[in-house]
Amino acid sequence: MNIKLLYLSILSILISFTGLNAQKFGYLNSQALLAELPEVKQADANLQALQTQLEKKGQMMVQELEGKYKDLQRREQSGEISPKALDEEAKKLKEQEGELSKYEQEVQKQLTTKRQELLQPLIDKVNNAIKQVATEGQFTYIFDSSTGILLYAADSMDVTASVRLKLGI
């Protein structure tokens, strides 16, 4: 009987010790979480409005350029323009094509910048909430199930100093 009691006592101590050193893991789906935030929906609506506005301007530029090409082609076919003037006009239209291409690149850059500007505060808000939940729930690690990226790691798990020591730095 005493052996069973000793065995149970040792087992109980081991379980308690293991429980103290256990690491707690958690995960979340950041894409689904962000999609549920009303602020993200508003930011997406703002971005869509900006994109529509910029695309409309681009379409007007394309239509204007197409009209100039058609007019130049009509003038060439009717003999209203000399070959030298035709070359000059064609060169100007090629330059406008280049400007249109630059505009398209600028639109993409503007949209990317605006997206970052609108979403970064929301991402920071989510990251702060993750850190609070991790601290309150005593999580060691929290992963993002949608990307497989580590979102949170307890500072006590940072081994940078130990690796520096091993490397002699």
C-alpha cells in the first residue's frame, strides 16, 4: 500500500512540475479576423472609390488617345497630312502613350500607398489585441493559421542572447 501511495505522490509531483513548465500555444485566422472588422470594410470601400475615380480618369485618357489616333489615321487616309507631319504627330502620340503607361504605374503606387495608410492602424490594433490576449491567457506562442506565421512569442522564449553567446558576439 505504501508503494502505491509513494508512486501516486511522485506522479502527482511530476504532473505539477510539468504543468508549471508547459508552454501554451494558440492560433487565429488573421484574414478572417480583419474581414470582420467594420473599419476594414470602410477602408476597402474608400479604396474602391479611389480606384474607381483613378480608373475613370485613365479611361478618359485612353479614349482621348484613341480619338487622336483615329483622327490621325483619317487625316492620313484622306491625304490631309504630309508624311513629315504624320511622323511628328505619331511621335507625339507615342509620347502620350508613355505618359498613360506612367499614369497606370502611378495609380498602382497610389492605391498601394493608400491601402497601407488605411490598413496599418487596423493591423496595429489587431496586433495589440493579440498581445493582450497572449499576456492575459499566458500564451507562449500565437500563430496565424491563414499564413502559418508566428504572430506572438513570449519574451521569455527569446534565445537571441544565448545564440550571441555561442557565436562569441
